[in-house]
Amino acid sequence: DVSNALHFEVFKFNHSYILRENWEGGECLGAEEPGQIKRLLYIALSNLFYGKENEQWLTFIHGSAVIRNNKLLVLTSSGGSGKSTMAGLLLNHGFEFYSDDFLPVDTQTRKAYPIPAAICIKNNAIDLLEDEGLKFYHKSPKNLAYLDVLTTKTYKNGLSIGNVVFINYTKGADVSLTK
């Protein structure tokens, strides 16, 4: 029923960014930077996708997640540290894509849920991943590209987090992946 659909509107008002749910008469949330609005939108989408309220989420991890042998590996760190690049590299080493950029964790079960978003790769990492044989479905002129990774599995009940790795990119460092 389209009349019950959830609508989102993002706009700038004065010097703030505003996220409004359900346009007319809907709740408005404000932020001072676009990244904050992105997080608020991801929270609203998490609630919608998984039928939860804000209080039912323990945390929201800024990171990428991949799976191997039904074990979830979470890659986290600050922006631009190489989380998505490492997730892309791991796809060539027996891992499957789970989620990129944002990972909500349930308060009671401690399970992490995926957000359906493509793996976004930035700058020189695009060439690195192309050299590894990975394909992109969209490249923008602003040094952004999206990996051609599609998962057909759904994880409506989330997955338990197996391991967490903190990524610390060092420009010019030698890199090798071995078993």
C-alpha cells in the first residue's frame, strides 16, 4: 500500500542539514554536517528494514563486513582508512560481501544486520582492486567507484560478529595477502 510508504526528504535549512520522515507533519532531525544526516538516514532505514525502534539497537558500527564459513568479520576504523578496500580484497580470498559503511547491532541478541549498500571505493584503491580483477559497475569523475558485488542472500535475523579488525591504512606501505 503506497499510502503507508515511508518517505524521506533531506535538505539544507539555514546552516543545518535536515532529515524529514513522512514529509508533511513528519519528524525532523537536524545535523550540522552531511555525514551526520547520512547516519540518521541509515538508522531510519535500519528501523524500517528490520521493524525495530532506535532503543532496540545497541550500536551502529562504521565499517565493512564480510562473511566466511558463516562467520562475520567486521572491519572498522575512521573514514578513509581502507575498510571498504580491505573488504574488496577479501572478496578475492574466499569471503562474501555482507555490508558496507554501516552495521547496526541489536541490543538483545548482539547480532549485526546488513544495510543494502554497495561497496564504495575511493581514489587510488580503485586501481588496486581493478588490478586484483574486481569489477566496478559505476565510476564517478570524483574518484569514487562501486564494486560490482551483489548478494542474493538475506539476513533478516542478523549474524553474530565473529571478529573485529581495526584497519589502519599507511600510505606507501608494502602489502601482501597470504593464507
